[in-house]
Amino acid sequence: MKSSTITPPRLLHVCRLDDASAGAAGSLALACLAEYGSAENPAFMADLHVLAADLPRPVREAAARARLDERKHAVVFRGNHIAGDLEPTPAHWKTADTPSSRRYAILLALYAGLFGDPIGWAAQQAGHLITDVLPVAGMEESTVSSSSGRELAWHTEDAFSPHRAHHVGLLALRNPDQVDTTIGYVDLPRLSAAALETLFQPRFEILPDDSHEGADQAGGEPTPLLTGHPEAPVLRVDRDFARPVAGDRGAAAAWAELTANIDNSLYGLAIGPGDICFLDNRNVVHGRRSFLPRYDGTDRWLKRVNVITDLRSSRPARPSGLSRIIH
Ligand SMILES: O=C(O)CCC(=O)C(=O)O
Ligand SMILES: [Fe+2]
């Protein structure tokens, strides 16, 4: 039996775990929890690839295929078990590292180990490697993932930084209204030759999004929004936080074309409890549809991880040794 399927034209890989595989993956996470206590434990991160090699073979096979598929949008592993003892959805990410959710942070980290090395941001959610996506009261209309009433606009994760993730992993603990994560891509045949050429040139600015607390909002070096091969470009863009360089009319026209193009390509993928999705942060942008928060403990709740393919080659060398937290 094939363990995974690929659905064109949206290029989603889907791996459905049977009960035995889901049980084995869950037991592995529990054993790691008993031994290491937390996904944030540096000893757990040091052993991650060794531990992830004990994930069930169908999971490892599907991950290996997806990781090397340079055209994919995302891969979803469906059917992981979420136990009934999960606490109510917390009111804030600051209180979301709950005892019963820790095993899922570890499970997500183990899957992440099949795609590379998890990283965190010193200025985002207090530098945690595994972060939480849940609606926060008062943040409904914000531009960060704690929002709800406002659609989270499509973005490359951490587009502003050259050290951004190659994959973004999301594990759904709850999603009672089946709110869609959105996925968008550049529909190249619909882009004019002039816009395509301009988008490959450093005529745009990308600011850190508001999830990076205290980050400099000055706008860095002008950058292209597309790089790599013109027929399969790598995307680096954010609908809310990228903009054409002031006064550059050609860049403004290309930006208008690109945003309309991606708006038009956007489709939804609802991840439900037990689904683990890795988005390809080079091929697609992602966001989330708006929804009505409940604030009664039953709200949508995801664990999230940023993954780079190889910590040793993706991060600048540091005299103090390797760090997986980006400052
Ligand atoms: O809530 C979601 O489905 C996606 C949120 C998001 O963009 C993120 O956590 O990076
Ligand atoms: Fe995101």
C-alpha cells in the first residue's frame, strides 16, 4: 500500500497514518518527554535526528520524498493521535507550554527533524523553538498569528530575514471551525515579462512583521522578491510587510501585479486535530482565514516550528559556537 499521495495541481503531499503508525509516533514522543522533559531541552535538540529515525517508516518515507520535492507546496501527515486529556486552549501563547501539550511539541519537533534543524527567534515568543498559534483577546485585528477577526495576510515566514526557515511546521491540536490555513503561489504564466524581470531585481523592501518584538522597522537593504530559476523561483514576500522602494514606478507596477496574482492563487487547507503540516517556505506563501474566537478554552490551537534544512550551512558562523536562536 502506498503510504502517501501527491495531488496536482496544488502539489500537496498527503500521508495518512494508520492507527499503528500514529500510536508508534505518539509513544516515541511520550518516551522523549519522559527522558528530556521538553522540546526546548538542548539535549533533546542535540539528539533530534537520532530520535526522529525511530518515527514509523511510512512517515519517514513520506517526509523524505516531500523534503526533496522542489515544487511542492506542503506535506500533511494526517491521523496523529491527540489524547482527551489536553488542557483547554490557553488565553495566551505565554501560558501555552502546558503539561499535556508538551508531548505534541515534542512530536512536532521529531517530525521537524526529518526536514532539518528547528530554529527560533530571540524576539519572537520569548525565543521558544516550538511556538503556539492561538487567538488572543485584544489581538483580533492585528497582523500576527494571534489574530482572528482579521485574515492573516499571506506571507513568506520571516520574509525579512536571510535566515528564515525553509519549512514551517504546524501541528493542529484543535480547529473546531475548520479554519483554513491559506496557501498561495505565483502563477507564472499570468505574470507579465516586465513584472517578472522586475521582481528578480533588488527594488523592494521587507520589514520584520509585528511578531518580532522590538525589531527595527526601518526597512533593510532593497531586495528582490523572487530569486533562483525564472521557471521555479524562490519566493520572499509578505503582503503586509513588503513594499516597492519609494519612487520606483516599475517596482510599484510589478508589486501590484504580484499581489493580484498571489491573491488569485490563494487556496485553503484546513488542518484538524492530529494533522501535521509542513509548508514549503520557498515555494509558497501562507496565511489564515479570519474566524470568530470563542475564548472559552475550545479555540483553535496549533503548535508551530521553523525548520532550516541544515543549521551548519544556513547560519552565519559564531565564535561562541552554534546557536539555533536567531538574534
Ligand atoms: O494559523 C495558521 O494556520 C497559520 C499561521 C501562520 O502563518 C504562522 O503561524 O506562521
Ligand atoms: Fe506564518
